[in-house]
Amino acid sequence: MDTNVFRYVLEVDKCKNITLAAKHLFISQPALTKQLSKLEKELGGRIFVSHEQAEWDSWKHAPEFYD
């Protein structure tokens, strides 16, 4: 495992935006995304959930509350 990936995770968490974090880290956004995906595979789970995904998850489960 590349130890830089920990810096990447911290920067994404701080920025709350992968594109902005990539700029701060002086790497391309696709390279950052690839490294995060690789780490997620190693850990066996998601590290970050995008805002859009979180909204989708909330909407997807909403009908359960009304049944």
C-alpha cells in the first residue's frame, strides 16, 4: 500500500471535494480517484459517499417509512 494514500484520504475529507483535493495534492483527479478506489478494494468497503449518492440512498429507502 502506498503511504501517500493516507494523505489523499485526509485531504479529500478536509476539502469535501475530490477535484479540489486533487488540486491541493498536485495530482490529477482521475489519479486520485484511482488511488481511493484501490484503497477501498483493499479495505473491502467504501471510504466516502458522495452527496448525490447519500441523497439517492435516502430516497431509495424512503418508501419503507411509509409502508
